[in-house]
Amino acid sequence: MPAAVPRLLAFAGSLRQGSYNRRLVHVLADGARAAGAEVTLIELRDYSLPVYDGDIEAAGMPDAVRQLQALMGRHDGLLISTPEYNGSMPALVKNTLDWISRPTDAGGSGVALFQDKVAGIVSASPGPLGGLRSLLVLRDALAKLGLLVVPQQVAVGQAADKLPDYGILNDDRLRNGVHGVANAVVRHLRATLSDPSTGAPS
């Protein structure tokens, strides 16, 4: 029987035109595809969400939440490239995760959509640390949702020079590192998807 093909949902935690992380997530996605995964790369600007508010949820879940929950349910893991805002991940990423974690349309747990899935994370910023502190916060948030976050991670500093366009990272060491993050996610998923005893998504 052929090995299952891992399915990964990828996005950047920025809406800005020309965002370094929107450029970098394409490099991450390319690495995952080269490793044999199917990647759905989305733009969060296409899923516009208000800041989480229980009153909004009670009045009727935004359509974008249902769309994102459906996407999460169809994928085996996440690839995220995040900026760093004031030493942490941006509100956009936290808000997206918070909305997806709400109860589904069928009444199930939104948190269950993340359980036992695998994530790979990278970051980019104009500064020398490349958004490293945001990765620490994002790793913790994803783990609390039940995802396994691979230990490999890459922070691209001086991003203005190194990420001139979407999918282009002109530093061989860093590009290999970003592809290594994607490879680690795919390797782990191939192992779990081929072992029914793990209970991983198929």
C-alpha cells in the first residue's frame, strides 16, 4: 500500500502587502511539496475575522470561521510563518487560532481539529533576531492546542535583504533550514499516517 500523502495547511501571520513572512511561507510550502506533501497555502486576508468576542459567536459564527475550521479538519498539520510584534506573535495569528478552536457547526470541539496534528514554524523580521521570540510564543500556543510542533525552526533576520520576493530566500543556509522544517513535518506525518495505532488523521 502506498504511503499516505500528508496534507498541510500553510499561512503567514501578516496581512501587509510585501510582508516578509508572506514571502517566507512560500519557501516553507515549497520545501514541504518537495518532501512529498500536498500544501494548501492560504491568505488570511481572505478569511477576515473580527477580534474574538463571545457576543459575536452567540449571534452567529462568522462564515470565515466555518471555512477555516473545515480547512483545518481536512489537513494533517500546519505550516506557519509569523512576524514578531513587541516580542510576541501578532494578534492576527492568536485570533485565528482562537476562532478555529470554537465549537464546530456540528457541535464538536474546535480544539479537537488540532489534536495530534503536526506543525512547522518559521519567522522573519528586519531585525537581527528574525522574529525568534515570536516562535517561542507560537510554539507554546500550538502545543496547548494539542499540536506536535517539530523542534526545527528558523528565524530569518535582515529579511529585507534575504527575502526579495515571494518564495525567494537568497541565503542557502537559511533556505536549507526552512526546507528542513518542512521536511521534519512531512517525515513525522508519514510515520504517523502509516501507523493506524497512532490514531492520527488519515
